[in-house]
Amino acid sequence: MNSLIDMLQQLVGMLPWEWAHYEFMQRALLAVLLAAPLFALVGTQVVWLRMAFFSDTLGHAALAGLALGVVAGLGKPLWAMIIWAVAMALMVTWVQRRSQEAADTVLGVFMAFSVALGIALLARNGRMKEFLNYLIGDVLSISAGGIAGMLLALIVVVALSFRWFNALALTGLNASLAGSRGVRVGAVQAGFAVIVAVVVTMVIPWVGLLLINAFLILPAATARLLARDTRQYVGLAIGLALVSGVGGLISSYYWGTATGATIVLWAVGFYSLALIYKPGRAAVAAATPGDSGG
Amino acid sequence: MSARDDMSTPSIVHHAAPCGACVTHVRNLGVRFGRHVALEGVSFDLHCGEITAIVGPNGAGKTTLLRALLGEVPYTGERHFHGGGGSGRTTDIVIGYVPQRLVFDRAAPVTVADLFTLGLGRRPVFFGIGDERRAKAMAGLKEVDAEHLLERRLGELSGGEMQRVLVAFSLVPQPNLLLLDEPAQGLDAIGMAKFHDVVAQLRGRFDVAVALVSHDLEAVARVADKILFLDRTLVASGTPDAVLSNPAVRQRLGMIPG
């Protein structure tokens, strides 16, 4: 696998531009090319299922996973972060199903708990500054192993979508309707929550947890304004994510800005353009928050 | 079958009557949430080819009954289904469900063709709908005179059009029992007329039993062959005329004091 990635890196290195000759940029490009379609695909469903606050909670909750990993003395706290995120995702899903509390209140509580725990533990060890990179992302942290992991994640998610995408999307339209057609709604929702947890957490070291949700949501939100049917929705989201990702990466090199933030600014730019181009669509969306009725 | 299985044990049984038309039996259905009894002792038949309206005041348990039939809430007793032709074979009941509304914003990028695709098979809709699925969708829409709606976005549909699409969707694949939740709600005059057309077409199908759950007795009385008046238990059942002249029903409707 490493030799494959080396080979791909060398391919990138053959490009005529200055940025392509740096190893970290070569790796970053590969990472973006893999992460963008993955995030776009997952993001379209997060937006469709109105789970944006859920993914935001998971992103912030990584702070606790990180702190616990550090406290446990792990050199690479990423695994602790992923395990924590998956546990949180399952707990939140479980509590939301059984509780009378509003869904966003439950999420608010979980986010508060994780962030507070994370800050308390990290500050106590006097290591808050070190982990600034996890807040705002560090493109230098992208390793060959990270790229391999991203490739695996992309393959797994695409494979899963061949079985579950339609069931998940139908659940998002109406859970009872999906259930009446034999979809195991609880399992599908829990499974998707776990996927979001893993995918979001994997990319936090590169993009930072402050912005990870934006990276997930924005291309899908933009595509939603422009697309006519579901195929266009997913296709546009992937296209927009790739352009924002690559454009943001390269421009961050020349502008000397943080890569994750630059990518998100590109994505915001596209959203704004879509808003100007199709204001009618957005107005309709704002006026009818949840009703298909007559 | 458990040792407790006797006449008081609730069950949902779907089997073929001798003439070949199928029927779903509900016997002694009960639902309780903690200490609160939402439904008790509910028994009725749903005959294929017939339109049955399940009505009652607010809090009567109509939604609970619907959820019990859909298997969403636990209800007391066992549940077994017999289906198919004159042989009385045991199969799983296939339920078609037409919800009152789908929750999505009107700008959502999903067409009627997309909706059908989501329910027909595993290949993700974004990989392409394909000719076969498109043909099935068209065939389904044809039953409700809605072929022209295939490529329309769901958010562009009127209330009546949405209902027809959902009815068509629920008929593919063919169910034994079609449940419509508050179908008369929020329809304008044209929508209501179309709804009557759809119901008339469903009545002619001897392979599916249709149940309409509604709080609007008047609206569904016109289309139903049979009415079940529910108020935590079954208060009355029979033809619309018979039920509307039942004193217990009239009392609950506020037509007689007491």
C-alpha cells in the first residue's frame, strides 16, 4: 500500500507547478481527492436527514476522545478519538430514541459534556497549546497511513451505499414509510451514525474540529440549492467538494493560509454563488421547514 | 402458539376466504403504554376489495391502531398471517402505508422517479434509476392517472398529487393491506375529487384491503363501504348509515346530549 501511495505521490510530483514538488503537498492532494468525495457522499445524507447538528456534536466531541487518548499515554490519540466518537454516536442515537427531550437538547448535552471534559483534561496536563492543531487542522500531519485509511474508508462507504443508501434516504423522507417497506429503521440510523462518527473523526487532524462540520455540510448544502433530482444532488456535491478541496489546498499554499480554513472559504464561496444564482430555491426552503402538505 | 392462545389472545390473521378474496382478521387487539390503556378488545375484519374507514374522536387510539398494524408499537398477543388464494397458506402480510405527509422542504432535490427508486431495490439512486425501475414507476403511476408526474420534484406537487403518488408508491410491490393515514386532510376541491377517483379504482381490486384512518367522519363516510368507530375500543362497525345512526356514535359526535 505504501508503495502505491509513493507512486501516486511521484505522479503528482510530475506536475509542472511549484506546489506539486513538495512531499506534504503531494500527500495533501491525494488526501483531498479521497476525502472530498467521501465527505460529499456522507454529507448529502447528513443534510438530507437533518443531522447537521449531530455531526457538529461528534466533531466537537473529539476533544474528549483526544484528551482521554493523551491521558492514557497514547502516542497517536486518533484511535481513542474514533472509539470515543463511535461510542458517543451510539449513545446519542439510543438516548434520542428513548427520551422525550428534543433531539437537539440531547445533542447539546453530549457536546457540552465532551468539550468540557476535553478542555478540563488537556488544560490540567498543561498541553492545550499542543493540540491547537486538532482544533484548526494541520496539513503537515497527513501521512501515507492516513491516506491509506482514507482510501479504505471511501471503498467501504461506497460499498455500503450499494446496499443501504436507498434505505437511508427513504428513512429520511418518512421513517414509518420506510419501516412499512421492511427497512430496519433503528439499525439503519445507528449504522449511519457510526459511519459519520468514523469519517468525521478521521479527518479532524487535517482540517481541524472547528471546521470539520463545515467541510461535511457545505458542498451538500450548495448542491441542494442547484440540483433537480437526487442523482444531480450527489454528483454536484462531489464535484463541489473536489473543486473546493483542490482549489482551497492550492490557494492555501500560495496565500500562506491554513489549508482547512481555506477549503471551507472556497466552499462558502460556492454556496454564496448558488444562493445568488437560485434565490428562489432557498426562499422556498426557508418558508416550508417541514411540510409536504397541500 | 403459546399456551395462552385462546379467544382472548389478540392476533392479526390474514387468510383467503372460500370465494378467493382475502381478508385480514384483527382479534382483541390491545395496546398499553405503561399504565395507560390506549386500545383494548379491538376486533374487526378488513376484506380485500373493500374500503374500510377507521374513525373516531381525538385520542380515540386511531394512530395507535395504525402503528400497531404497522408493527411499530408492541401490542398484546401473537400475530400470525395467512395469505394467498383458496389454500389458506401462511405468508407474511405485506402492508402498503400512505402517510399523511412526508417531512421535507419543498426545495429538496428528489423527484417522483427518485422516490420510487428508493423503494425498488438496492442500487443507489445516484448510480442511475435504470429502465426497469423507471418502467415499474410508470406502471404504478398509471394506476392513479399520474404518469405525467414522474419527473416532477416532490416539492412541486400539490397535496392531491402527492397523495396519488404515495398511493401508487405503496402499491408497488403489491400489498395485501393498504393503510391511508388521514387521506382527506388538507385537500382542496380538486384534490378531494381525485381522491374519490383513486379510492374508486382501489375498490375494484380484489387483491388488496384498504383502510382509511381519519378523524373526519363526513369526508370518508362518502367513500367507505364500512366504518369502524373507535374510542379506545370499537364502539360501532357497519355501513356508514348504520354507524351514523348508532346512538353511541352520535353521542360522541355531539349530536345528542349526554
